[in-house]
Amino acid sequence: MLAKRIIPCLDVKNGQTVKGINFEGLKEIGDPVEMGAEYSAQGADELVYLDISASLEGRKTFTDLVRRISERIDIPFTVGGGISSFDEAARLLDAGADKITINSAAVYHPELIGQIASHYGSQFVVVAIDARTNGPEWQVMTHGGKKETDRELFSWAAEVQDRGAGEILFTSMDHDGTKNGYACEAYARMSSFLTIPVIASGGAGSIEHIEEVLTKGCADAALAASIFHYGEIKIEELKRRLLADGVNVRI
Amino acid sequence: MIAIIDYKAGNLRSVENALKRLGAEYEVTSDPDRIRSASHVIMPGVGEASSAMQSLREEGLIDVIKSLTQPVLGICIGLQLMCRMSEEGNTPCLGIFSPSVRRFTEVPGVKIPHMGWNTITGLRGPLFEGIPDGSFVYYVHSFRPDLDESQTIAVTEYGADRYSGALCKGNFYGTQFHPEKSGPVGARILKNFIEL
């Protein structure tokens, strides 16, 4: 049986893994390659690396980093952060990325999804969606959650699938950073009509939260950052608990 | 020297990196002479089966591959091309392995492509030496090879389908999963192959 996946996410700036501390700025918390290798040894099923450098220099550093990650890491990894063109996706594939994630660019240039997917296969294209509740609706946001769009989450998710995305990585901005659990109902609703896998992101604070989104939320994978980075949850322990509770995970 | 066949069907870097991690010497080539004289041959590949077959044809590699006598490993599309035929683009393939390659049966709630970690059981032969039955390996595919009593050396189940996770006939091996992305289990399988 196909296993549910546990995916640590690493934000990278100028070649270093970083973590925001109470809006006061970013703290460097380690070498992305070493951290990835460590997560992989602990039993992570995949890794996601997001480039949050805003500069051209940072971008170049990130491509070099992707090359180093692919030399070292022997599990699948996804890279993203500001990818806005076919050529950028191609460059990251060439550096060794297994998948890329596109977010804002997919909203403004939806044809990009099909362009990349038809050339490199759907499995290469993960579309990331950030959304928040706005009244009764889930509103899609771009640019790291700063910019509103007129798109609604579920119709956008369906469109993204039709256009050739291989997976959807949905982050609930209502839940992200709260450590109060994932947006389970939204994930369950998404999984009910999508035929591609859904990765849940935003809100993980405990093992129970992760278990809930993989069972009640029907998510195919759970992504988290800070709880792994600060060792609040060890991946080995998380997976042992999930397995004991009947969730199929790779150990 | 291991030859990785380059037939312009996708990215070969992960396979290269996996061999580098094992300290193996390899070259990426489409030259028939280099392929024939290699100690081992790996045929990776992603993409669509009928166009991948077309690329093999254009590179003049069909008969070269069929006539190889050293250990050969097809990975993912590489394995599918070594089968009898594929429903993807409805193409005849190399016919080294007897099974046909078919699209996964559509079942409500079962997602296609089959993507992620799944188990291999019924393991047989030197490729899986030291690999416990039920180990997890990484899969990404929408088409899968049928079972064959004598050639199937690993079985995987997904949705309504039981299929060949790996095949072997004589010196020819194939894995539908990606050993180069399957952590320590995959590394051991590749090591087993290059030590054949």
C-alpha cells in the first residue's frame, strides 16, 4: 500500500537554512544539505527547499545549492520560491531537482503549468497554493500571502489539476504558524474531487495534528518546518506513532 | 565502466549522482560501441513510452540493446521499453521481457500517477540480496508492467492492480521504481546491480 509522506520544508536564503523568529527577522539555522541529509536519515520521505532570497545573487547560490543537494540526497526533493518562467524550471531540473513548485506565477500565468508539465511530465510540477478564509470562501493569495486575488481555492485547485499539475501543496494561511493543527476540512474537501495528491501545509504543532490531516483530512502528505527544525517532533517518533495508530508510513 | 544510455528521454542526473555516491565509474553515452563494451548498462528514462521508443530508434539503439550480454538495468520507462508493448502511445517495445505495460485500473479514490513510497514483496534473485521483503521504494508512474511467473522478481500492489515492481530475464533487469531515489534500500539495489 502507498505510504503517507512526511515532508520537512527548509527555507533557504543566500545558501543558508533560515527560520523567522517572531517577526523580528531571520535566523540562520544550518546548512541546507546537511539538514536535508539528517532529515533523510531520520526517515523523511521527501524534502522541500524554498528559496526566499530576493536577489539575483541569492538565486544563483540557490541553483548551486540544488546541485549539491542532488549529489548528496537520495530521496526525492522539490525546489521552489519565485519560479516564474519555463527556463527557471528547466535550470533547476538540470541542477538535479526532482520536482519544482510554482505559486504566484501559476496564478498570473496559468499556461506555465501546462508548458512545464508537457515538457517534463506532470510529476515534475507541484503547484503551491496559499489561501485564507474570506467570509465563507477560501481566497487564493500570492506573493507570500501578501497579495489578494479573485480566485477561489477549490475551483483553482481543479483548474491546476486540469492544466497538468502533478501535485498540489496547499498552505492555509489561517493555520500557518499557529501550531493549532491543519485546515483538515479544506483538505478533505480537496481530496474528495482531485485525482492528484494533496500535500498539507500550515499549522502543525503536534503528532496528533499530523495524524489528523493524514486521516480525517485525507491528505497524501504532511509538510512542516519549525516543529522539525527545533526538534519538537522527531520524525522517527512521529512515524512510529503513526504506524502504531494504523497510518501506513515508511519506516 | 558503466554506460548510462542517453537517448534524450529526460534527466539522467539522479542516476549519475547515485552512481557517484557508490564510487562507481560511469559514462553517459548513446554511442553503440561504448554501450557494447561497457561492463554494465543502465537505461533510465522519464517521459512517454512511444516517444522514448522513437528516440531509441533514432539513435539506432534497438538492436544494440537487445543484443547486449552484460548486466543491463532498465529504470522506470527504461524497464517499460524492455517489455513486450506499452499501452502508453500503444507502442511495441523491445520485447526482452514478456509482460505488457498497461495503465493503472481506474478506481475511485485511487490517484494516478502512483507517486510515493510503496512496498516490494516476493523478492527474488541477486538484485535484491540483503533487501528485506516488504521494503519501501519510490515510485512515480501511471503505467505498469503485468506479472510474469518466471520473470517477475518483485511485486507491488496499488489500487486494484498487482504488478511487476521488478523483472529479470537472463542478464536483463528492470525496476519500475526509482532505486536512485529510494534511500539506503535503493542504494543497496544499485550496488547489487553493479556487483553482478
